[in-house]
Amino acid sequence: MINDIVSAINNILWGQGQILIYLLLFAGLWFSFKLNWVQLFQFRYMFSVMKGSTQSDKSGISSFQALCTGLSARVGTGNLAGVAMAISLGGSGAVFWMWVIALLGMATGFAESVLGQLYKVRDEHKEFRGGPAYYIRAGLNKPWLAIVFSVCLFLGYGLTFSAMQANTIAEALNNTFTIPRAYSGAIIVLLAGFIVVGGMRSIARFAELIVPFMGLAFVGTAIVITLMNIDLLPSMFMDIFSSAFGLTEAGAGALGAAIKNGIQRGLYSNEAGAGSVPHAAAGASPVPNHPVAQGYVQMLGVFLDTMVLCSCTAVVILLSDITISGEMEGIGLTQSAMTNHFGAGGNYFVAGAITLFAFTSVVANYAYAESNLHLFKLDNKLGRTFYTSIYLIMVFWGASATLKEVWGLADMALGLMTLVNIYAIILLTPTVINLTKNFREKLHTNNDMSFSLKEVKIQGKTEPGVWSEK
């Protein structure tokens, strides 16, 4: 009966009802208009705000570490398997609609990250924590809704999502190197446990080292493949755009499939609006010291995840000489495409890439859920020990489990998280607009860029001592 209930809810959220697809599209358009298309007209500043991004203090991680932590969770199996699934079901035109949803999602990611920064708190170690539960409680004064979000977060990011990522790693290693799943699970637990016991700072340092390396390696590989097939590039782009608007022989049916699968996979990949990345944004001490600075940083994260890394996977697949069946295909399609380009070595590369991508997600997922322990007054040694133990047990179990039911439970948790988060950030739109206007005025006049509560009208109240009253 529980499985039936979960299935029914997911059908409404992600299936035939597709409520979340329409809701996230609306949120992207809403914040794009309300923020004067910040993702387009301040595109260059999104990169320049990273100057000085390696600076941090005793209260928070650096902006660069927050970006890498956010990318750790975003960049996962969705970038390799999700793109393949979108293309297999929606054709090459799905890639265009992934770009569209990423463009809109950049504005949503900007808004939720600004709010995560504004309403952040200090835990018992005087380090910054925050996320949707905190801006729901402090900004909207709805503590019950904050608890609902946190429960869904623990169920999703704290437990099932990491188990699924561990399962993906174990499957890839077993298929390619015949490593038993239990062995893979034990190694993942040991490595993840070593990293996460150090808390957010340890996770951020790990992300800072690994994410740039794996991102550059994957982009570099896609560039090599592009150069190897440079003569096919014009026809590839022509095919993407013609398929995106139903101009190919398949016609209108292909158009609907391209839009649906491109948008859905794009949403899964970049997580804009899901309420996950604000936890990384809240942990930062941004430069300049203004909530909006972290909005630009995490907006860049959406761009890098979908517009760059997902596009790389699309290039690998679309420039290969393989047949796309039209049936649902995932990581196998990406592996086949890479093997077509590089021979047997391509299969090993994909196995290694998905292992690294998935493992960074395992670690970042822990950080997101751990940030909410403070909400329940469990950010102490006992609370962290209990949560870490459950998390590591789930990771080990996930490596060997059959996760069909757990996937459904995770999708439901993510869907409910997204519903609550979108509701909250839409209600907090006036605060986002006022903060953004204040930041732009400071930028225009070259005044002190530091944020002051007295200069901006916000909803609710922030935690005393986090932001200067001067």
C-alpha cells in the first residue's frame, strides 16, 4: 500500500500530472522577469564575482568552495545518464530544451541562493548553516512548513539519494571491472566517512580539489571529440534546432517528446528550485559580503552543470556513429558513444567518470542534510554521530540493494521538497528584489559593497549577529 501511495504521488508530481515541470517553468519565468533577466544582462558579472572567491573566514567557507560543493551535488549521474535518456526518448532536440530550462533555472537558482545567504545562522561551532528550512522559518514565520521541508530533505538527500549514487558506482565498477558490489560499498563508506566526519569545511575542501579536476577532464575529452569530428559539427547543431521545433520528418510527435524529456532531464540535472543548493550558498562567507554575491555564484553553478557539462555529454553522443533506438537508454548509450570514439578505453573512461561524479554527490548530499541538524537542535556530537551512522549504513546498503522502490521514495521526497521551496521563494520575492536592487546600486556607485540590514527592507528577520546592523 505504501508503494501504491508513493507511486500515485509521483505520478501527480512527475508523471502524467507533471505539476513540478510546470511549476519550475513558472518559477524560472517569474524570477527572470522580476529580476530583469539577470542571467542574460549580468552574465559577464556572474564570472567576475568569482574574483577573490577563494577567501574565507572562521565562520564560513569560501565562495569558490560553495560553488564546488553545489556542483558536487549537481554534477552526478544525471549529467552522463540523464542526458543520454533525454536524447534516447526525445531525440537531439531535447538538448535544446535542456538549454532553455537551464537558462530559466539560473534565475531560480539565483533567488533561492540569495535567500539561503540572507537567513543563514551560526551553529554551535559558530559556523554558518542555512537553507530553505531557515528562510521558511525566519522569513515567512512558518516553522511547521520548515519542519516538513527538513523531513523531506533528510529522507531524500540524507538517506536515499546517497544510497542510489552508491548503487550507480557499484554497478559501474561491477560491469566494467567485475568488482563485487559489497566490496565497492565498503570502500565508498570508508572514503565518504573519512571526508564527512570533518563537517562542511572538510566536504568543501574535498569538492574544491575534485570538482574542477573532473569537470575539466570531461570538458577536455568533449573538446577532443569535437575536434575529431569537426566536419560534423554544423549538421549536429542543425539537427538539434530542427528537431527542437519539430521540423524533422518525425514532426509534431517528436516535438512533444523533445520538449518533455529535455525539460525534465534538465530540471533533474541542475536542481534549480529544488532547495538543495541554498545549503551550500548559506555556508559561505561571500566576497563581497552581500547575500546577492552568492546568488551570482550559484547561478554560475547552474550554467556550468547544464550548459557546459550536459552539453559535453550531448556532443559525445550526437557526434558518434551509433544508432539511437528511441527506447529508454541511460549510461549504456553514453558508454557506447565513448567506445565508438575511443575504442575499449572509452568504456573505462565513462566508468571512471561516473564513479567520480557519483561519489562527489554522495559527499555533498551529506552536507545538505547535516545543515538542517541545527534546526532540530541536534548540531552536537551525539546528533551528528547518529546521523552520520545512519547515512553510512544507507550508503553501504545502497551499493548492493535493488532500488526500484527507493527511487520512487527519493523522487517523492525531491518532489515535495521542490513544492515547498518554490512556494516559499515565490512568497519571498519582494526580499529577493530589494536585495538585488541594493546590490546593483552599490555596484553602480562603487560604494562599500557590504550588506547592511538598515539599507534593505526584508521579510521576517535574520539571526542576530550574522549581519551587521551598522
